[in-house]
Amino acid sequence: MKAIADTLGVSRSNLYDKRSEDRTPRRRRYRKAADEDLLRLIREIVDERTTYGYPGTTALLNRKLAALGRPRVNEKRLYRIMAINGLLLEKHTGCPARTHEGEIITLKINTRLCSDIFAITCWNAEIVWVASSLDCCDREVMTYIATTAGVSGEMSPTEYRKSLAESAECPV
């Protein structure tokens, strides 16, 4: 194909498009008349056992069909029927299916609170400790403290702020 494209002086993608214009489109998945009857039986099994994939569903369906005196169903056919109707389980990739996007919403204020503390190392090797309390409902900082003395639970935020105002060495 490359030699033809170079000879004609056109791009290869143009030739592939021209070649595919004459072809008939691919067939869609087929549906057999008996699939609707099987789908009813499959839904019964899937509703009863929600954690079963297509192999387990095939085994249970074939047992049920044998009890009814009907022929067995191929596992590939059952997979196709379940895929068309959205009954397959999600594939396990090892990663969580639903990741946390960092947005926390509550209906009333002061019902979901969080706090955080972290240290910032300055260029002069001092450590500044910062602690904050957040209201996650309205995403508001309720209070915060920044100090070089360290953070403990005994002092209130106002006392920390007073100590910061008195301390001229703190860069915050």
C-alpha cells in the first residue's frame, strides 16, 4: 500500500478510505428467536445471584434447562446474550471502579467537619506548623493556626494567634 501511495503522491489514509468505500458494512450481532426465552431464565438467575459471572450463570442455566428437558446452551452464546442485555459483571482490573474526586457535599452546615495539620520547612531551617479546621458543607475554613512552637491540644486557636503576633521571627 505504501508503494502505491508514494507512486500516486497521496497519503495512505486516503487510499484506505477509498478502499473501504466499496465494502459492505459489518454485520451486527445476530439475535435468535430462542434468545428471548433464554433471557427470561438468565434474568432469574442473575437477579438471584448478583455476583455470578457468565460461567457460573451458564452452569446454573444448563442445570435448569436439563431439568426442563431442553438442550444445553453454549457458554459463548450465553456471554453474547448477557453482553447485549447489559447483564455482565464489571471486569476486575485491580483498580477501584469509583474513585474519589475530592468533592464532599453535606446537606446542613456543621455536620461534616475535617481537620488537617502539616509542616512547612523554611529556607532558614525553621519549621512552621499549620493546623486548620474545615466545614465541608460550605467549604469554609472555620479556624486555622500557624506556629513555630508546634501544635498541641491544650492551647486554643486565639492563644496561638496571640503567640504568633508576639513572635516577630515567624514568617507567617
